[in-house]
Amino acid sequence: MNDYFQLQHDFVEVIQKEYAREEAADRNGDNNDNENNHSCQVTKSKDKRRKYSVEEQLEIIRIYDSISKKTKAIKFLQVVCGYNEIYERKIKRWKTCTKKPMGRPISQEFESEVLDEYKRHFPPHTELSRHSLRVCGHRVLNREYVNADSGVMEKKWLKDPRTRSLQFTDRWIIGILKRSESPASVATGIAVVEGMA
């Protein structure tokens, strides 16, 4: 019974926070309307879906997990808390949501080998070109290495799913230069890539 009163107290706090946030939004909206009222009529479009902040999502998940019967938890959230759009599917999605990194997976070891190959074959005062970086990238990609387990020569970068389908485009060249240590090489590399495009 004590848990029930604690939940009820938490719900009241959530509702009070929501009410205060809506009041603040209304006050800000009223000030903007008063300023724009004489010049033109502002039509407000109503969002079809309500967006929940991260704090609200965590609070809803905490409440959902604290009630043993999930159907009662959903009803409680909808009726008592006022979250009418909350359903079990949405809560489960919030619980399992993980952000995946954007873009192609990067192999730091491969990129460092490409930059080492470039430094080995081209003197430091040589002007950077996208063609020379592509050549170094292809050399490293097709280089054979000794497999430590079997002792057989193999092309390890062609077996790696992160590098086997690399095309060595201008975007890849800009990315490798941005991720390298020297900011000077980034500036010259981007200028070279943009100048040759």
C-alpha cells in the first residue's frame, strides 16, 4: 500500500511539472501573439503526435515497470497521469532504443596503415593529392599479411567487412584527413579535393 501512495505522489509531481511547462509555453505563445496580432493573423498548426522529453520517457518507463500488471500500468498512465497516447508498444520501443552510429563503420587500424603508406612513399613536402591517397589505400587493401593462426598469406583487409567494399571516394579522403592527427593536412586535403572535383 505504501508503494501505491508513493506512485500517486510521483504522479502528482509529474502532472504538476507538465502543467507548469504548458503554462510557460502558453505565456511565451501569448507574448508572441500579442506582438504579431496587429500585423497579421498567425495560424497555429497542431501536432498530431506529442513528443516526450527524455525525462518524461524515463519517468513513464519507471512507472510502467513499478506496476506488476502491465495492462493496469497502461490504464493508470492514461487515466491518472494524462498520457493518453501511451501504449505498451511505445514504452517497449523506448526501453530498447539505442542509437546506432551513423555512416560506414571505420577501421582506425586500416586508416593509420594508409597514412603510414602515404608517408613512406611520398616525401613530407610533397603536395597532397587525392590520387596518391587512393593509390595508398589500394596498396594497403590488397596487401598480403601472414595469418598468425595458420601461417598462410592472406589479404586481411579484403576479409574485413568494414574495408572490403571501400571505393576510396572524395568523401572517404576528406574523412580520413579529418580523423588524422594533423589539422594542416585536413585543410590542404579538403582544398585539394575541392579543387580537383
